[in-house]
Amino acid sequence: MTAPAHHNKKAWPEWVPPSLTTWFNNHFTGPTQTQQLAWRRTFHGGNVLILAPTGSGKTLSAFFSVLAQLGARANRGKLPNAVLAVYVSPLRALGRDIFRNLEEPLEALNAALPAANRIRMEIRTGDTAPNDRARMSRRRPHLLLTTPESLSSLLSQQPWRDGFEPETVIVDEIHSFAENKRGSLLALTLERLQARAPHTLQRIGLSATAQPADAVAQLLCGRRPCAIVSDSIRRVHRLEIHTPLALPAAGYDPGRIAHAVIDAVQQAQTTLAFTATRSAAERLGLALSLLLPDDEPNIAVHHASIERAEREAVEARLAAGQMRAVVCSTSLEMGVDYANVDQVLLIGTPRGVSRALQRLGRSGHKIGGVAFGRIVPLSLPDLLEALAMRQAVLAGYIEDLQIPQSPLDVLAQVLLGLAVERPHKIEEAWELVLAAGPYLNLTRPDFDAALNYLAGGGQVLARFGKIVIEDGTFKVANAKLAREYFQAIGTISEDFRIRIVTKNYRRLGEVEEGFLTSLRPGEAFSMAGKAVEVESLHGAIAVVKPSTSDRVTTPRWMGGKMPLSTRMAEEELRLRCHLRAAWSEGGRPNVEFVLRNVYQATMAQAELAAEFIARQYHAAPIPIDDPVQIEFITRPKRRVIMVHCLAGRAVNQSLAWVAAHRLAQGESVVSNSDDHGHLLVLSNKIDVSEPALRRAYNPDNFLIDLEAVLKTTDTLGRRFRAVAETGQLVKRRGSGQRFQAWNGALIYQTLLTYEPDHLLVKETVRETLGDMLDAPNALRHARHIFETKWEIFEQPRPSPFALPLFAAFNREVLLAQDPGKAFDEFAASIYEEWND
Amino acid sequence: MIELHPSGALWLPEQGTALIADLHLGFAWAQRRRGELWPLTDAGAKEKLDALCRDLNPQTLVLVGDIIHAPNPSPEEAQLIAATLNIKPQIIYVAGNHDRGQNYQSEWRADGIRAIHGDELPAGPEPGTLTVVGHFHPVMKLRDAAQIKRRHRAFLHGNGLIVLPAFSPFASGTDMRDEMPAELQTYFGKNEVDVTLTSGQKLLPLGPYKLGRNGFRASRPATR
């Protein structure tokens, strides 16, 4: 992996300052393969996307040429008071980590420079203190470490009108931006940075393995050329599955497998455990502290709702090798190097291969180290998923990235940002936006609609806009709106938060308002892994004290479970087909044989899984894709229909909605869906004979019906709030604000009635059909169900494979179309309840 | 004789008088002035008002406060408001906390009925008088057949007081089951309160409720 030292001469050009090369040679035996490949490009100023696993010297592969250029420039003469290079990271923690890593080489460079001409490096994020901000706007850092949101804000600020002369921008963990609107904001912000650059801006992207790499390169550079450097050495992974003696039949409660986690924690020095949600992290963290009292001070919970100071303390102790176990959700998933972590636990199978690889990469950080991880399944179905996941990880299958196309709410936000920065010509802004990767296919009418919307236009007289358009130029309407813009940057919507503090005002973290109001007086909940109860509440601050209660609730935060990726669904289907064939050839012993020899299950795991499968066969065979399996449960008044379809939650939700819509004939239908299938609860009056049911999956008009049904649910109304906040229609709800008496769903209904073509309505529908419902894939699966043979089973109760669909009952209601009728139904239902 | 009307009005057929509360005209314009980009529409307030007039044909319409959402409407806004209130019945304007700078009367009385906005609620009932207020935008969040919580606008009637639902289509309302304002809790005390929901087209009497910890709970099942 490490090149012999004599290669060093060729690794970098002659002009690299000796202070830097000496530092490098003192610390490393030579450049890693990734570094050699990357430097060939970065030293020549071209755009580069570096795809490499952690532990391959990634940071220096991107930064070395930048440091060298800064040093060389300082040697040539006085550095300007300006930002010369920008580093953008998705996480603030990552910025701090990079800062620590760059301090040494920078000191080495600066030691050889006169005191008056040293290279300055600073971090600028939402957390930066006012005095630090003021200092930076006087004395510019030459190397600025920031986030897309903070950079976007800086570019509009008056004190930063000059002193921005960037030559290079480095975007870290760029794959993490690919599938969300932060990426759209990032791409547009990079174009704004280019507009300030004296020459063509050099763009360097760092990414975990991503597929297709071209899509990531396009996010970074738009249509400009971009070299892709990919480390051909695949990271060595060791992935075990760690199971307790027994597993629940369904559910996601990590408390139930805590003893297995403890067993694993005790076998390693430092464990990093990943859960699916913040709530699960809290619950597991609490369980570990209780069950491992000796290690309690060295066990911590880490997630985005925990106070920053607490998180930083945990990060520092983790870096210093003082922690026994840290339980986190996604907050430690990316980039930060913790060389001491020698075991990663995946609590519950992560629903995607890329995600699993990313998390596994958090261990074995020493260059050339082996990543060691264990999946701890949460239930019997999860054990099967874990076995399938391991096959996919070892084979290196990863998912294709889906990059949102031309999100209009982010466009509106950035156009307002341009207007706040200075008056812009419309044509100039159009060129700028069109150069950004996600907006290459933006249409002119959509662009004009966004400007018109910001100008206050609409069907009614244009007045009171945020911008003013005159003679082909637009600018912000007034100074107050310009100030308010800075509070509204970003694409992440958050619920109203209440800050949790101890009696002596130590901040522990935040919970959502809704959770706090649901607590009974004196009821305990866990925060940062400690059991606490509310002592008093002062507006947006809750003072808590330690609780001794034996029942402890876990806070819920918005942002639900990760959906199963298409890749994982395929892998799981392959496993099911395999096991079904094995059963029909030789029953249970044969299933155990396949699990042990093909899927490397331990004897205990094979037995657990085989027992679960044997139970399934009492009801029905293992559901696969051909024939399509359908279960019926008939109750006195209603019928439950479960369709097994291993296609992910988005596809199943779309299928459930369209089928319900086509079958309902004006009645309300309850539907539910998860990654492995969907179910419908229908009145017995509805015809569900096989031909009638089959017609409900007819691919003809499927997408038209999907959009129609979407508009009858309350999904769009719920999703509208985030779009309205990002798109600047309403102010972002911040801390200290009371709950809104006028809600988002109402504005949405109003728009739908009075301005159905509104920019943000269009964006909400686009986002929902594309991201949430995965419409193209749903159509493919509808055709498959429509055309394939079925096996139908009448059941007294759901089969074991159908049980999780009931356990995670996040039902959606298809409202009867006529509101009057819906009201009647509601009235009937409550009287029915009271008459029971 | 008093009747509840699905639009959210209280109807006195003998006097030919209808009372509505919380029109909040110019709401969307006020949001624009605050720097938000709300759709500039009344969301159907004018249509709702016209439909009410067609349906009941009242001689007098009492607006029980919060008629104009924000002070100092712009000329266009004032014009729209005037057009909205250009209706056949005679209009009586009772002042609400939002109607700053308007020269409205503080209460309206006729035949044992007194209408005040309700931002300053009396301590208890006035003997022989039914007090009608708005201000609180009452709704009830109830689960439907599919266990989904939905908000329904509500009339409250108890201890000599009627609270009208907000007439403005923009108002999403305050849930009387877990967010009931303290003044109302104090006023209703241990008295039973009749709750009637409205869909806009239909009324649904839910029967009597009593105060629980944060608001109402059903005191006995309703009968049809």
C-alpha cells in the first residue's frame, strides 16, 4: 500500500516548500497509492473527484497541493487579506477534525515564514462566536473551513463583499450531499464561489465509494471536466453477525437485545455502535449504562439532538481512546477519524449497503487497517436481512445514487441570496444557476417562475415581494428582508425544540415540543444516556433533575427509519428464493445447510433462522416475487389484504395507494406499507376477487392515478412545510417561537385552490413522487404484480413474514373524496365507538 | 331562540340576526408585510360570507371582533376588505384585540344576548344573559375511524357562554382537549360544556364535556 521512498521525488513538483516536504517525510514513509494518484491531478489545477475509503490518507490527498500552493505563494510575497482556499464539509465535527489534522503541517509551513506573512486557517460555522466572526471579517483566514449553509450565508454578507479570492475548493464526503437538497444548495453555492474566484476555481471532491461516480462528479463540477481518481484497493472488511440466544419475532427495540450488545462490547477495547434512530441510540445507551455499571462513565450517547459541548466532549474522549462504547445514530457516521475504535456494531441491519460500508469504515482507521464490524439483528426477520446484507457487503455491491433534479425551493432560496449579496442581472443569475450540476436541465419557465414568485407575483397583483425586478436586474426589496434572509438559509426543517438543562444550567440537549407535552408529571425520559425528569419548564427551556424512576421513556425525534435500498431488496429476494428452493428440496435440514454453507451462518443462527422459516411454512411458503404471495385475513366487517413485495417502502407505499384508490370507490381505505410489502384494510362490501384485485395493479394509467391519489391524502400538506421554509414562503420556526396557530397544511390547501401551478406546490409534488414514492420503480413493480402468477392464502392471522407489517403500523389513510362524506364517516365511527 | 349554523355563525331567527367571529380579513396581506410570501388571497372568506347571507338572509350581521387582522392596511387591502364587507345585511362591528385603530363598539346587546370579543373574559356568567364570544378559535382534535387525528371547528356552550369557532378559513385553531387556554378553563370550571363540531356543511353535536387536566374530556357518551 505504501510506495517506496524513492518515488517521493516524482510525487510532487519542485516548487513545493521544503518545510512541507520535510514535515511529510518525517511523518510518513511515502505517499499512499490514493495520494499518488490524486496529486498527479491536484498539482496541475484540474478538477478531481477522489473516491477512496477512509484510512487511505484521504485528507492529505486533497489538502497537500493546497498547502503547498499557499506556502509557495507566501514565499513569493505578501499573502492578501483574503480567503484563498475553502473547505466544505457536511458535519461541523468533521471541520474540527480536519482543523486538528492540518495544524501540524501548517505549523511546519508557518515556522519557515516571517511572522507577518503566516498562513491563517479558521473554522466558520453556525456555532462560531460573534467575536470570532468579527475577527474573521477583519483578518480573513486564507484557508476557510465551513459548511454549505455557512458558506452560502457568507457569500451574501456585506463585510465579505471583498476578500474572497478562492483558487481551490475542497468538498469532503461529497457523496453525503448527493441524495438530498443540501447537495442542490452546495452545487449552487459552488457556482457563487466561482463567480468570486479570480480564475477558474479548482474543485476537489472527497467521497466514499460512490456509484455512479459520474453523478458525484457532476454534482461537484456541473458540465466542466473532472478527473475521477479511484483507489483500486478494496478495503478489507471483517463482518460478523452477533446474535443472542433468542430473537423477537418483529420490532425494532434495541433494549431487547442489549445483553448481546454488552457481550460484544466486552470483547473489544472501544466500540462504536450505530442505531437506526436517535431514540434507539438513547434507549440502548441507557441500557448499557445500567447493565455495565463499572464502565458507565465511559459509555456515552451521541446524536444530533445532544448539546454540542457534550458531543464535543465525547468526540475528544473517543479520539483520546478513553471511551468504552459510544452509541450513535448517524452523527458519527462520517469522516472523523477515531483510530482507537476497534469494533463497529450495527444495531439492526442498516437498510443499504453503502450505508453499512460507511459505518463499518469507522473502525480500523490506521492506514491499511482492517475494518471490523458486527451486525446485531433486532428480530428474526432482521437476522435474515443481516445474512443477505453480509453477502452484499462482501461482494461490494452498492446502490446507485439518486440526485434530486432542479429543486425549485432551493433555487428560490439561492436567488434570494444573490439578491441580498448585490443586485444581479437576471441573465447573469440564469447562467450561474444553469452551470450547477443538479440544475443542468432546469427550464427557463421554472427559473422565471421562481423570480416572479420572489417578487411577490402570483395570480394576484404583484406586491410585497422579497425582491424587486427592474430593467432585467433584481435586488432585495429592503434591508429588513435582507437581514431576515440570514435566518432562513438551509434545507433542513426542524420541529420546535425545547432545550434540556440541568439545575446548574448545564445543557444536555434538545427534544421536540410534542414529546415533552406527552409526558405525565414526574415521568422520566432519557437524555444523553441519563434518566431525567422535568422539574420546571420556562418557555423553551426545561430544567431537569436525575430520575430514579424505573420506567424511563425515550424521546422521539423527527426523521424516521432508513428505507431499504433497492440493492438490499434484491439481495434479500435472492436469499429468500434460495431458502424456498432449499425447503422444497429437503425441508428444514436443507435450509440449515444452505444458511451455514452459503451464508456462513453459525450453527445457532442457522437454527434460529430455520425455526422461524419452519413456523412460516405452517402458514405459507416463504414469500418471493414469482409467484407473488398474497395473504387474506377476513374479519366480520372488514378484510385485510397483504401483498408481499420486496421492493422498499417507497414502492410499497405507491402500490398500496394506487390499489386502495382503485378499489375504494369512494370509501375510506386504510393502507400500510413497509420495505417488504403492503396491506390494505377494506370494507367487506368491496369486491376483492382475484380479477378485481389484479385490475388494481394495472400498469396503464398507474402514474396518473398515483398523482391523483397523492392529492387526496394529507401527505403533501405535511411535506409542504419544509418546502415552504426552504423556499422562503414562511419563516423557519426557530427556538423561542411559540407554536403556529396557522399551519402549513392550510397554506398548502389555499395554494392548491387558488394557485395550483404555484412554484412550491410543483416542488412538493415533484419531491414526493420522486423521492418519497419512487414512482418509476413503483410502476415497474405494478406491472410485475399485474402480469405474474399469484399464490393466495386465506389466513386466520398474518404469517411470520407478514408480522413486521403489523408491528410497524404507520398507516396512511386514503380519505374519501367528498369532505362531507368523510365527516359522516367520522361521525358514524365515533358513535359506534361510544355505543360499544 | 338560538341556532348554530355550520358556517360557524350563531343565528337568532326571531331577530333576523347572525353573529360571526374572527374574520381576520387581510391576514395574507399582513403576512406579506411581515416578509413572508403567502398567497395573496382571503382563502374563500368572501365566498363563505356570501353563502351565509344567501342561506340565512339576515337583516343584521354582528362581527364579534378580530375583523381586520392587522392595523394600517394598504389602500389595495382596504379596498378588498371593503369589497368583502359590501353585503346586504346591516353590519355591527364589535372590537377585538386585533382591531387596533378601528373605531368599533366594545359590545353589542339585544334581548338577553351580549356579544363581546372575549379577549377580556368576564369572571362568570351575567344572570339572565347569554354571552357570545370569539377569540379562542376552538377546535377539537379527534381520531377518525382510521385513528388519524383531525381538527374540527367547534362551538362551545356552557355556564352562560357561547364560544364561536373562527370564521377565517386560514385559522387552524386551538385544540380544546389539550391546549385549552387558562382563562377558558377558569371560566368553565366544573360546569358541563356542550360541544358541537362543524364541517362547514354540517353540524355534529358531541354532547357535554367536562374539564380534564389540560382541557375537555367526555363526561358521558353522546346519544343520537
